[in-house]
Amino acid sequence: MTYQDEFIVFWELVKESIADCTFAKLTMAKTIGKPELKNIFIRPIYSDSDFKVMLKYSFRPRETEDIEEEMSLDDALIIVKSHLKSAFLSVLLFSTEKDVVFKVNKKGVGSIAESFPTFKNIV
């Protein structure tokens, strides 16, 4: 199975956690090399009418300010996919039910692992 196929399964878990109101945060980590972009964080913005996310780019040099953008989940997916395997090798889903890690290895194979939740409440 290619990493893209496995990522589709992972993204369904993200959407399920949003539907269940258990989504706490999504983090792209494990950079390739030493790029200026250190992490990408996605946090939920729950409202009665619409679900949006706050996407934050965190940079390695302290002089560079972080960038935050409010957007739809579909727009965030485009950004996550564009950075996967080019800048980052893993995406971590934090929910109040479980943590899920999606990783791409050097051969381009994706894997998903689950563990106990880091977050007990959505802040």
C-alpha cells in the first residue's frame, strides 16, 4: 500500500474525530533536513454553524514570526498533503479518545499507529 492510500485512511480518522467533537490538534513533525519551517499545527475552531481550523506555521529561527491562518478543513488538507514527504515525514492526530500517528518511511511506505490520548479535554 502506498503512503497516499494509507494517508486517506488516516484522514478519515481525522474527520471522524471532528464529527465526534474529540479532535484536539493535528501536528506535522519529523522534518526532512533542517528547514526553517519547524512544525505545522492545526487546531479546531468549533462553532454552531461551521467548523474551521487555525493552521499555524512554526519556524525554526526565533526572529521569524509564526504565521496563523483560519481556514476550512479541506483547505488545510491541501496544505498538509503538499508538505507531506517533502518537508515532513509524520502527522500526529491528537484527540480525546486516542492519538494516531501517520508516518512515511524512507521507502515511501505509510503506516498508522494508535496510542493512548495525550489530551483529556479540548481546550
